[in-house]
Amino acid sequence: MTEQIDQFFNPDGTLISIPVKSAKKIAVLLHIARDLSPTTKYPEKELNAIIAKYHADTAAIRRHMIEYGILERNWESVYWVKVEYSAIT
């Protein structure tokens, strides 16, 4: 992790709180997205299991990842990492 986001995580890697400022929020979301494979499509339940390692409010994290363009989803609630972020994760 970087100093920019260390303050938002417990020593065990769980997220203390979702940052309010966009730049820090994006950095936190990208850190979480590193657990996602850019070539995998994730059903919502599977994605929730990955996100839950970081934060209990999986819906909020998913929404933010969609909002900031890190993830995309289809009408069947299947998620994948957007191509632009594949190199980061």
C-alpha cells in the first residue's frame, strides 16, 4: 500500500472507512481491485466474497467501482474489470 491510502486500512488489510475525497477513494478502490483478474467475469456473489475481505458493505464498494469506471457489469449482475484498469490490477 501507499502512504496515501494506508490510513484507511487496518493492519489486517480491512478497510476502516471509504474515503470521501475522490482521489483517495479511487486509490482505495484500485487497491481492492488488485484482487480481481482482468480476464475473469465475476458473478455478484463471487465478487462480494472478494470485496468482503476488505469491507462489509460490499454493495457500496461495488457501486463506487462502477461509478468510477473500474468495473463494468451486465444485466445479469456479472462484473469484470474495465480494460483501462486491467494494467493496474
